[in-house]
Amino acid sequence: MKVAIVTGASSGIGRSAAVQIAKRGTGVILTYGNNRQGGLETAAAIEKDGGTAVALPLDVGEAGTFAAFRDTVAGVLRDTWQRDTFDYLVNNAGFAQTSLIQDTCPWWPTAGPSSTRAATRQRQPAWSPATRSTGR
Ligand SMILES: NC(=O)c1ccc[n+]([C@@H]2O[C@H](COP(=O)([O-])OP(=O)(O)OC[C@H]3O[C@@H](n4cnc5c(N)ncnc54)[C@H](OP(=O)(O)O)[C@@H]3O)[C@@H](O)[C@H]2O)c1
């Protein structure tokens, strides 16, 4: 049996990906962050349909935990699927934030459309190919 790792599978896209991958006959190691219950529910949904899933905690913002996570994954692969590799990674865990352009872009004009155009013209030289590579 092939095995996939799906990060951030306690809800949303990751949960859906984990369930759909399992329905196609692939074993799933799925991870959750704060929502342990959600991770367990995803694993239960997979097992209810006859699939195999193991839910593990993983904070993708804490690189210091990655070595221990790798060791845990190696143990799960060995104990559950009698193998030491996996086949697919769905690197999904994360979150989105939205904000207004003027809150993230220091030079964005706060006045109306004509000043927007003026400011855009003013900025164009800074986006020429010669300066693009420097990020200025
Ligand atoms: N939905 C959209 O329209 C959209 C658009 C563009 C990109 N995306 C990206 O697609 C991915 C999934 O989005 P979604 O809508 O399905 O969001 P979601 O339902 O909020 O699911 C996010 C998943 O990522 C996990 N997660 C978040 N931060 C984490 C961290 N630091 N460490 C470990 N796990 C973490 C969450 O785990 P816990 O809840 O267990 O903490 C959850 O399982 C995200 O990366 C998002 O940025 C989504």
C-alpha cells in the first residue's frame, strides 16, 4: 500500500485531501496543529470507509520539533505499513490572513484614484529589470 502524509488535515482542504486520498487506496499519515479532535475525526472518517490513517500532532512553525516528528513518522511507517518510506506529501498546513494593501505596502497612497495612478507612475522606475533583482 502506498502512503501519503497530509499536513494540516484537522479541517478544510487538508481533511478533504486526506479523505479523498484514502478513498483511492492509499494509507494516510495526517497531522493536526491545535485541533487534535479534528485530526482524530479525520482519521475516524477514513477508517469508517475502510481506509488506514494515523493522526499525529505537528506544529509546522516549530522547526525544532521536526527531527522528533521524523522519528515518529518512521515508527508509524514501520509499525503500520511495514515500510520505511512514504510516497506522497500534501504540504497543506497553514493559515491565511487578509489585510488592506495600504496596511501592508508602505508607499500605497491612501487618497483617491488619481493619486493612485500618480503614485504608480512614480514607482515604475523602481520596478525596472535593472533594479528588480535587488528588490528595490
Ligand atoms: N481556503 C482557501 O481559500 C485558501 C486559499 C489559499 C490558500 N489556502 C491555504 O490552504 C491551506 C488550507 O486552508 P484551509 O482553508 O483548509 O484552512 P483550515 O481549514 O483553517 O485548515 C488549516 C489546517 O492547517 C493547520 N495548521 C495551521 N497552522 C498550523 C501550524 N502552525 N502547524 C500545524 N498545522 C497548522 C490547521 O491545524 P489546527 O487547526 O489543528 O491547528 C488546519 O488543520 C492553508 O495553508 C491555507 O493558507 C487556503
